[in-house]
Amino acid sequence: MKKIASLIPVVAAALLATACGGAEDTAGAGSSAAPVTVRNCGTAYLFAKTPERVVTSSTVATEVLLALGLRDRLAGTVAAKDIVPEYAPALRGVRVIAESAFPPPSKEVVYSADPDLVISGYPDDYGPKAMGDRAVLQKEGVNTYLLSANCPGHKAGVEDVYADVRALGQVFGVQDRAEALVRRLQTEVHAVKPVAGSLKVFDYAGGKDKPATAGSGALVDDLIRRAGGTNIFPEVASYKQVSWEEIVKRDPDAILVEDQAFEPADKAIAWMRSYGPLKNVTAVKENRFIVIPVNDTQPGVRSGRALMTLTAGLAR
């Protein structure tokens, strides 16, 4: 079991940035890393030392760390084959603790890499069937960070990614790299111009009997809006199953299909085309299915390319 480290929650939240993924360097923006306090998902965390052994338990978290030039801090990662080509060379030689991110790695698997920090993109990674409660991990000497667009109950936006990059830049003392990365990501996002017409979009996150959608609180909702579309389920705040009957009634102009390992997009589209009740839905009649890898809809470095795919699909 880990030694108890000086990675303790801080109650003086008034001294911290209020953004979900925000951070404040206690010694100033241009200083060395530790000690640094960051606020993540409503809790303040003190990093008394700069992390040296990091486990990224999701692909999107791995990409953020690599984009910050912190490959030498990686003690373990998951789903290495899912990495975008840009970062694949940097990941070579890093220990892969789990071939897939779903289901998430267990606490025992993560601890086998002897981490002092775990960064994830998915809340389920800190669930009872995975690593468990973040406060418990912290007491055991392992600090944690969740990419803040996926903080429970949080209304996500692309800006959360920039906050995460800056927060992690402070934690590792690489603020200049973080600002350069933020500028690059902002340029990619701002380069994509929305389509006209405010087309109605259904985000299909899998499921045949009862289809699921990510919800209006998810980052994908912000991506749809930035691409010029409107989410047909604005009242669904977080991941939830809906009904095909309601989808037919709301008649989306386009269906965003999240391409996932458990339900590949081509099979999902073939099924929707063959499903009788959908035959008169505009998106199906006009064959406007927009396929996006599931990790492109998640917080990280992929928002620019997700927007390019979305706008191209809506413009067809």
C-alpha cells in the first residue's frame, strides 16, 4: 500500500480559481511547479511535489500529457493503440497497463505502475468497480485529476480543455508549454466556421433497444453548437437512454454516430437504415450520418478535428 503523501485537500477555496478545471500556482505563473494547488471537480488538491510517475487511465488524458511534452513522466497508460498518429511515436516504450480503457483499469492494475498521480478523462475510472474514491486514493499517496469537462454535474465546453492544460502546466512547471498548447488548440477550434441553418442533430452514443445520448451537459453538445447545429435533446443533461419514438418525433437533420469498440459506427448505421420506424427521419432519408470516434467527443486535444468532421457532415 502507498505511503501517505502530502497530497491533501485544501479548504481555502477562496484562494483558488473557481473554474471546474481551473488552477492557481501558489508561487506565481512563471515559477517552478511545487507546491501547487489546483481545483478539480469542486475539490482543491495540493501537489507538494512535482509528480514523477503518472498513470493516464484514458487515451484522451495520455494525449494531453504527451502534448505537454511530459512523456518522461508516464509510468503507465491504457489503450495505446487508440492514440492519434501525431502522438503514437512518443508513446512507444511506455508501459501499457491495460489494452482497453473499457472497462476501466482496476485499482490493483493502476497501482502496479506505482503512480503518484493518475489522470483520467472518464468519471467511471474513479468508480467502485475501477480505482475507487479519489479521496481514498489521495490518503494512500496517489493524487488524481479528471479532465474537467467530464466532472459530474458540470456543463462542459471546449474552454474546460484549456483550463485543464493550464492546470497541468502549473502542476508540472511547464506553463510556457501549456500556454503554447492552448494557443494551438484555440487556433484549431476557431478556424472551423459553423454551418448556416441550425440543423437538428441527434448524438447517438449506442444502443438498439433504447438508444443513448451523451446529453446537453457533455462536451459533444458544445461541439454540435459550435458546428452550427442544435441538439434535439436539450433537456437531457447527462448520458441517458431515450426512445426511438421521440427521435422520430423530433426528426433530426443529422445523426452524429459515436464510433465505439462495442458498437462500430458502420454496424450502427446499417442497423438504423434498416430499422423501419426511422425510414422517414430526415437524417436517414438524406443519409446524413456523421461518424466521429468516441474519443474525439471527449475532452482533450481532439476538439478541432471533431469540429471539422461535424461541420463537413452538416454541410453535405
